[in-house]
Amino acid sequence: MKNVLCAILLSLTLMVMIAFLPANSLAAGKTAAELVNHGISLKEKGHLDQAISFFNQALDIDQNLAAAYNSRGLAYRDKGDTDRSIADFSRAIAKDANLAAAYNNRGLAWHTKGNLEKAQADYRRALLHSPTHASAYSNLGLAKWDLGDIDMAIALYNRALYLDANLAAAYANRGVAYREIGEHSLAELDFAKANELSTGNSGRGLFPASDVHLGTMIATRDNTI
């Protein structure tokens, strides 16, 4: 029994020590891509400053790694620094003009700042480079909703869900649009589906379940590498 307790205590001690290791120690010997992956994992757990440190180290190794800029942009956005996120998404695009995720994410950042013209332009660029990009269709639908074009918004949500039947944000947003035009039964079905897909976080990296409320419009981001 004493041996078992000692083993448990040793294991817990090691876990605590690892948790407090400097980022440089954890990063030793890793490739730039591995550092980005680890940074994304940290970001998804809410450790934004640590995540940014790993993205910085990845860029120290490879300054042309678009995925590192895109991921760091998402971390800055989660910290509420929209301007720095836009700068990083722009850097990602400069390194890889075909990275649809970066256009979608920059579009969302412009959307957050209220610049719907630039937001729509970026969502369309994302779709130009990736015609099956469901999140970009959903976000473009959200922009149309904000501009008062409900019918076009619904059509874009429909397209997004045709491409990805598990995109909870599109169900939630379409539900709001349906409710606005008096289609309450359809709205309730969409709200129920959105909540079903997001309960306990779907693991798709879109948003936590607590963000899906009746009447809440939701945009979707890309962690794409």
C-alpha cells in the first residue's frame, strides 16, 4: 500500500513539475510544425500566453510558416487584441496566399471591428481558395444578416450545412433568421440541433457549448494548419 501511495505522489509531483517547466524546455528538439501543434493545444485549453510563446518559437525556426501566423492570430484574437490578430492573419496570407483559413479568420476579425465590407471580401476570398469552406459560408451569411438581407443569410447557412451537417454555428444562426421571419418551428429545430452538436464542446474547436443560446449569432474560426 505504501509503495502504491509513493508511486502516486511521485507521478503527481512529476505532473506539477512538467506544468511549470519553461516553454523553452518543453520546446527543445521540436520542429516548427510540432511547436505550432503544441501551441494550438495550449490555446484550446485557454493558455494563451504560453501558446503565443510556442508560436513565436516556431517562427524563430521558420519565418515562412503561415500556420504559425494564423494560429498566433487566433490566440491574439482570444486575448481581445483584434488589431494584432489582423496583422498576423495578413502575415499568414502573405506567406501562403491560398490559406483559406487565414482569410476566414481575418474576415471574422474585420467583422468584429464592424467593417462588413472587408469582412465579406475576406470570406469570399476564403471561398475562392476553398469552395467547400463551410465556415466561410456561415460567416458570410452572418454578414448578410447584419446587413439586413435575411433571405441571403438563410441561403448561405443552407449552403454551409450542405457542406458540413455538423456545423453548429450555422444551425444556431439559421435558427435566429428563421425566428425573425416567423418560422418558429424551424427555428426551434435549428436551436435544438445547435445545442445537441455543441453540448460539452463538440471537439471541433468552434466554440464552447455555453455560447449557444437562443438568439445568439455565432461566427466560426479556423485552426487549420
